[in-house]
Amino acid sequence: MKITALSSCCVDFFPEQGKVYVGGNSLNFASQCKLSGIEDVTVIGAIGKDDFGALIEQHFDKIKIDRSHIYQIDKPTASNKIFIDKNGDRYFKEDSWNGGAFDAFRLADNDWKQVEKSDIIAMPAGDPNLKDLLNKRNDSQWVVIDFMDYFTLDIIESLIEKIDITFLSAKENMLDDLSTLAKKKGKLIVATLGAKGSIAFWNNSSYRHKAIEVDKIIDTTGCGDAFQAAFTIEFFKSRNINEALKIASVAASKVLAYMGGVE
């Protein structure tokens, strides 16, 4: 199994704790893939020529993720300022995100050749390379897209035809519409619901799983990314929705025990 994650790599600042950690959807997704036992994992993206970019490179080298398609460019490494409430839930402020190198990066021909070799390609919906990926993908590949919690159903519906697994963070009042969309398009949609667990819509059926209880939530950063990677790998192997939800929930629960998206 060959997995490529595009192209969100950043550092997460925690101003209240005075801490900085590597992160970003793609970095977190790829890291969980390695923890799940996948050997062939590549991340494609850009970092700045700064100390934060060096931290990201060190992380990839430490856990043996292929970073041959990580480029240093003349933009700052993308960053996010994260704040934690009393329940361990993260929140952001208006100036939290600095897209830097992430916003500026576009895949080149040699990057697309790497993508062509992949069995699974994962990307956040906010990636500026998204439409190119959907146009270039082939039918033998799985494309996995994270729509997070701020894309409308209209946007999801406009793109879902070329997506194999649609992930998003949802509210209970969205579930009927998600179920209808999954049936209409014949696609797999997986929604995480925080403390209320997760639900998948597929083949005109719904599958629900409770969240794994933990003693104490330290930080929810990266929880969804770990869930998505673990779910994707298990479902790719077994085509078993219930087992994929179970394994994904366990992976997500482990991330809650520490600061940042990767341990």
C-alpha cells in the first residue's frame, strides 16, 4: 500500500503554554499511517527556509516518512495559533492561521508522477491543489478529502463525484442531509461528532460508533486526522465499515492524551 498526503504541513503554536509542535492535516495523517504500520508513506508540500521548516523535516526523518517532495521556498512555514479551553477543546482566533508556504505551493510534474504511483491520496479541502488532484486522479486510486467543519454541503456536493471517502466534522443537525447526499451520489461519507462519536453513510446504510472514553482530554488537535488515516487504512484493507470506525476511534482517542497533533 502506497500513501501520499498533500500538502498541509505547518507548526502549531500554543501561546498560552509557550509550546510549538509540528502539525498540519497532511503531516498528521501521514504520521498516523506510519503508526498504523504502513511503510510507504510520502508527503508532498512546501516549508519555509526557517527553523520551523527544519522541525518538520526532522519529524519526517525520525519516523521515516519520505520527504523527497518537500520543498523549501521563500515563504514562511505555515503556522497556526491554537488555544485550549477548559475541556481540552481547541479554538482559534481571527489571526490564528498564516498560510505561508502552504498557500503558495503548487505541485510540479514530478510531484504528480509521485501521486500517480499512490494507492491512497489524502488532502484537506482547503488545499489550493484540490481541483487539479480531482482532475488528474485515476480510477484505480482512492482519494480521501477532509472537509473539516467549515465547508458547506453545496461545496461538498459539487466535488464529491471524484472523492472516494469524504470526511468532515459535523453537527447532529447535518446528518440527515449527509445521509441523503451519500445515497444520491453513491459515495462514502464519514462524519466525526466529537464526544458523540462518529457516523458513516454508505450503500444506503448508516453506521455509528461511540467515542472512546479517556480519563482526561489534554488537546483535541490532530484527533480528526488520526481518525481519518486509521479509518482509511482499515477500510482499504477490509471494506468493513464497523471495524474501520472502531479502529479509527481508538486512534483518535490516543491523540487526546497529549499536546499537538503527533506525539
